[in-house]
Amino acid sequence: MADLDKTDILIGIASYNNAKTIDHVVRAVDAGLAKYFSDKKAVIINSDGSSKDGTQDIVKTAALDHAAMFLTYPVYPAHRISMPYNGIPGKGSAFKLIFQKAVEMQADACCVIDADLRSITPEWIELLLSPIIKGGFDFAAPLYSRHKYDGTITNSIVYPMTRALYGQRVRQPIGGDFGFSGRLAEFYLKQDVWETHVARFGIDIWMTTEAIANGFKVCQTFLGAKIHDPKDPGSDLSDMLVQVVVTLFNLTERHYQKWKEIKDSKEVPTCGFRYHVGLEPVKVNIGKMLDIFRTGISNLKPLWTEIMGQGDFGEIEKIGGLSDREFRFPAGLWTGVVYDYAIAYHKKMMSSEHLIKSLTPLYLGRAASFMMEVEEMEHHKVEEEIEKVCLEFENQKDYLINNWR
């Protein structure tokens, strides 16, 4: 391993039982390095969570037909290392190992790639790393075309709130595929967060927020379509919601002195050519989502009234009585709910996990409403609706600040 003491580029792929997709991901990464960074020494690290389906073996044996995919070999063939990680099981623990290796190997530029991607191309590597290597940025967030029913946690909570708090319009703050500088990797590694939800799905919003809040140079880069294994919000996202929102609220606590002074928001530099592409449909069960929402009204009334007050809870009860066809959860009401939860979290009204789990039915009600509102809309119209949500979060920010004190 002596020849791996120092590297120019480090690419991390966090995996857990991704045997179906990881060969494609590794070969796309290899091809991207060969095509765009053949003059750089590079290493690919697969940080694996003890997969049982042969993921690590696939990484170790992945081979490229170089002549078929590109014309020239890289000066430094990209080394492949696959290793298990220790600590709390989750994506963040996998990333901690990647940060550690980036620091040990003194990497100048790094990126992390999700192992379940089916849409990754070699160009993604150039698009994530060039802003770091050539543009002088410390952090490159992904910008994707996504199906209008995909990314519900991003669209309803994480993007609007992060944008309102920190004033930068990073559209996919929990996208999963990021470029970052070696010095930012070193900063991440030094933070004492690895026994928290950051070690799980909180890692993405933590990386983005810490980069913005600590003055690192941030951009976003357009990657095209994100086609992965999407999940039905009504059945699969509860644990992820808790981990992401608890981390989001912890960061809100940590950086209060910074975000309370920020007004409005601004675009961040965007790299890459932006275009819209055809996307695979995402299956959702809106009826089930609405059932969970209405059950929450019945079972959580005392708790919801304590968190959001009788007035807003009365509005929640009112929309809960609408038929499925008429059901709408207004963006302004939803914004107030999220801010009330942030305030309840700040005031330690109850345990963090219990609190955020009680948000789940409300989130599902809002997600169902959004899906019905945009059902017949084209992509650009859907983005306009998300923009309206963001503006509600910005316009109501004073409410959050005044009640925080």
C-alpha cells in the first residue's frame, strides 16, 4: 500500500447490500477518472457496512473494458480498496472512514457517490470534482432532475428550511453525491458528531449545512437524472425522516447566532449544463398517507395542540375532514407546523425521537397534498410550487426567531 500514501483524488462509495448496482457505479467512477483525470493519482474507496450479498467481492473484482469505453488509459490506474467500517451502522459511519482516508492520503479533491445509483455516468465524476480542482470550491452539492414524487423530505422540509435559515439556495442539500476539498474533509473529521444521527442518514444535511455555515466556498453541479431505488413516503421513510430532521434541528440549535441575522436567500453558483430529462415513475400510495394523517389527528390531538397551539391544530382538524379528492394542506400552514416543531425541539418539550416521530403523519399529509396538487404539472411548474413553499419559509422566519428567544 506504499504507493497509496498520497493521492490527488479520493472517491468514496458507501454501500450496504448493493450488489445489484455497485458494479455499474464502480465502473462509471473508474471510467470518469480515466476520461477526465488521467493525469491525477486516484483511489476509489468502498466503505461497506458488512454487506451479506457479495457487494465487497463485486467491488474487488470489478473490471473495465477500457478500449470499449475510452481511448486512453490513465497515467495512474485508480486503485480499488474495499473495507468494513466500525461504529454506529449507517451511511455517516461509512463517510467518516472516507474522510479519515482522505486526510491520511492528503487528497486534494474528494467525492462521495451513492451505491444504489442506476443513472450515474462517467461525466458525474468530472462534474463533482472539477469545481473543487479547477473552480476553487470546497463543496459541490448535486443538482438533479428528479421525479416530482421523489425527494419528498427534501422538497417539503430540508430545502425550504435550510434555504430560509442560511440564505443559500442549495436545491439538493441531502442529495447523497457530493464533491468536497481535502480541507473540508479534515474539518468534517474533527467534528464530534459520530455517535449521533449524523452517523446514519443525517450525514448529508450535516455535510451541506456545516459547509455553508462555516464559510466554505459552496456551489452546486447539475448531474442530470437521479435514478435510484425510490421509496414510497407512506411506507419506508419514517426512520430516515427522524434521522434527517433531528440532525436538521440540531444544526439549527448549533448555528442560531449565524442564521438569525440572515435575510432572504440567494442563488449559489451552478456548474454543468442544466437540462430536463425523462424520469422513471415513482409509485406512491396517497390513500395510505392520508389515512396515517387522519389517524394522527385522532391519536395525537393533545400533543399536536401543545406543539402548534389550538388555532393551527383546528386548521389541521378542518383539512382532515375533507374528502380525499378535496384534501389540501396549505404551504403556509405547513411552514408554521415545521417551525413550531423546531421551537418545541429547541425548548426540549420531549425526547427528540418521540417529537419527530409525531411529525410523521403531518409530513405525510403535506406530501400527499403536494402530490395531488402537482399530479398534472410539468417539471418547471412543479419547481414553481416548491418555490412558493420556500418563500413561505423565508417569509415566516421572523416567527421562528421571535419564538426561539
